[in-house]
Amino acid sequence: MVKAFIFDFDGLIVDTETPWYYAFRDIYEEHGVELGLELWSKNVGTSFEEFHPFLYLEQALQKR
């Protein structure tokens, strides 16, 4: 019998946003594009409507 469920909203038990940011920042740097924390924060706790990291990198590379 299940007596409880634990929901981990990011940062409550385990912070996964920080490693995600570092991973994306490193990928961006490999392509010569800067990913600032202010821009990344538009993505934290939301959908990709405000900032989509994959599409943003693709658009930045096409502008070169």
C-alpha cells in the first residue's frame, strides 16, 4: 500500500537547473555563442515559450 508520494519541484530536494545551465553554457561556448545566466533564467520553471535553448543556438549560428 502506498502511503506517500514525494514530488520534487526543482531545487526542493535536488537542484537540476544549475547542472543543466552549465551543460548548455558549455555547448554554446563550443560554438562561440554566449549563454548568459539572465537569458537562461527565462527558461527556469517555465515552458520553452519565452526562451528555447536549442532554437536560440540554432538561430544564433545562422546569423553568422
